[in-house]
Amino acid sequence: MSLSSLNAISPIDGRYRNKIDALGAYFSEEALIKYRVLVEIEYFIALCEIPLPQLEKVNHSIFEDLRAIYKDFSSENAEAIKKIESITNHDVKAVEYFIKEKFDALGLSEYKEFIHFGLTSQDINNTAIPLSIKEAMNDVYVPEYFNVLNRLKELVKDWAKVSMLARTHGQPASPTRLGKEIEVFVVRLEEQFNLLNDVPSAAKFGGATGNFNAHHVAYPNIDWKAFGNTFVQEKLGLQHSFPTTQIEHYDHMAALFDTLKRINTILIDLDRDVWTYVSMDYFKQKIKKGEVGSSAMPHKVNPIDFENSEGNLGIANAIFEHLSAKLPISRLQRDLTDSTVLRNVGVPFGHTIIGFKSTLKGLNKLLLNESKFAEDLENNWAVVAEAIQTILRREGYPNPYEALKGLTRTNEKINQTSISNFIDTLEVSDEIKTELKQITPGNYTGI
């Protein structure tokens, strides 16, 4: 059976593939192979630039031809490497053999034993994967994040003056403004994004057990630690982890995943709040011609985008949590659990991007129902009791909380008239009474 969107097991490779297709260039099997080729090629070039004595005669003009091996990497190249792997039963060794064939074609046969010189597979994997994550973050994740953030910022401005009844424990509470409620999420997202920027993209590069053993025994006069720093940081733009065991310790990658998880959690919180506002009729939703809200109830327009986002972000978080908890743990020098787990690193990114797009789609469909905001405020004059009792405290009035409690907890309807009548019974100056009567649910919204 050939793979299609209809028979793919994972929905991110099936139903949702068109939403996350850009991630394929970073997290697919082909992408991983390409990044491995990139690291191997750049490593060989770096050895030439030292230069190792046996590589002094390599003409540097050939470097761009070498780089073309990964820059022009094709699906056919990936298939060729997989064919080699079917024989070697080793994915990184298959890459080495593929590049050796390319060296033969370029007339570099005498230098091909310096491909993968002194390295172990994890020197390739633990540079290729962090590099792919870093580039996916910059090229795909960050733009999608800012699409959501910038839309929220627009809504903060658009709704800055919209007074609304707040609710604590689901009960009417001191009024607020809709724009401010959205701004809370903006600030939370920005603070976590700042933390995200502080997490280094770290890579391990140091030979079989992290000590450059093979490098040092072959060329003891070369400062291989300095070489590793230069290669990883300047050539690949990553942070060189040192010392390490055979593998990267993944602490920084775990920190990245934990921060991504917190950003997703904030958006889940937003999704649920907006979903609730829709259920309260604070928002209507734009209707697209031909769409069906319910298979049974024609009147329904469900907040499906926020539900879809919540579900996908939840799946992403479950996987991010496993990655951040599992990857930093390995038996002694290493075991292979990190290898199979890391092959799933693109999955939570896929569900995250779907979540981002769904939240944004939902936000763009919202239509403000201002009359409902005004109606709820008008029906809840009791919320100004806090303001009245606070001013009475300021004036030294005896037991103001108790006085307002008696008024607001009766079974009688609290409205503007009953509040005004209550104020008239207070033994305060006319000036204070006037001040109190100017307070309404619509203007008691703080700063």
C-alpha cells in the first residue's frame, strides 16, 4: 500500500499534513538524513582548514562542490542512502558510504577515509538534530507564534474600552475590560518567549566517549577541544557541550521543550476562556457559506477552532513532557532509548503548529456581541458594592463591609435604583453620596 493522506496512521501526516507541511524539511526521515550529510561535509571541510597534514593538498575551491552535496540533496539521494542502510543496518554509516561515493565522483578518493574521521554516530546525530530543531524554530515555529501574538495584540487595542463583567469562581466579580483580559495572555506569552530565547541550542561533538580519544591519539598536537568549539559554534551555530559522555546530555533541549509546553499551556488557557465567552454569547462567530455546525442541530455554530487547538496543544504537551523527562536520562555512556525517542521530535511541533493555526483561525472568526456585555453589566449592579464599601472605609464609616453584605445578599433584585436608595440612607456628606452614585458596573473597571 502506497502512503497517502487517507491511509497515514498519524493525522499530522494525513488529515493535517497541509497545515504542517513546512516541518517536513526539518523533521522527516529525509530531512534527518540531509542534516547528517551537512554535518559530515562541514566536518571534512573543517579538517581541511586546520589543515590535517594528509589534507593539505585538498584544493579549497572544491568546498562548494562538497557543500552542493547537501544543498542540492534530493529525495533520490535519500533513497540511495536508505538502500545502503538496508545492507549496513546502520543509518549514519550509510551516510558515510554515500558521501564516499560522491568523493569518488569528485576525484577525492584518496581523502575519503577522513569522512567521519574519529567520530561516533552521536557526533553526527547530536549536531544534526539540534541544528534541525533550531532552524525549524526560526523558520516555522517563530513566525506562527508571532501570527497568534500579533493578532492578540490587535484585539487588545480593538477591545481596550469594552467593559465586561469579570467572574471569579464563575460568579459575577469586579468588572474589567475585554482588552485587558486578552493582554494578560499577551504578556504571559511574551515572558515565556523571552525565556525560550535564552535556551541554547546545544550539541555534543567529541568522539566515541566525548574525550576526542581517537583524534588525540592520531594528532596529539592539535587542540581538539578548541576545534570542537569552533566547529560546532562557528560552522553550525550551536553551543558546544563539553564535557559529555558519548551523547549530548539534552538538558538544554529539555529546557526548550518545557518552555514550548508552557507556551502551549497558556494558549490552552486562552482557548478555554474564549470558548466560555462564546458559550456566554459574548461573541458570535463568522459563518462560512456551506459550513455545517452540527449534523443534527441546524442553528449551531460550534467553537470548533478553539476545541481543535486545545486538543492538538494537549497532545503536543504530552509528547514534549515525555521528551524533556526522558532525554536527559541515559544508562552510563549511553543507551539507544534517545535515538528512537528523538525520531518523534517533529510530532509535538506538528501538533503545536496545528494548534497555533486553529487558535488564530478562531480569533479571526470572533464577532463582538457588545449588547451582551452591556446586558450582563446592567444585570449585576451588586458588583459595585466593593467600590462603595472601599470608599466608605476611606471615610471611616463604621462596618461598611457588613452594611453592603446585608444589601447585596438579599433576594431582592439589585439594580441602579436600589443601589442609589441605599446610598441615600448612608450617613455621609452629599459630596460622598454623589461620588458613590457615579460608580456603575460599566465604569468600575480599574486602570
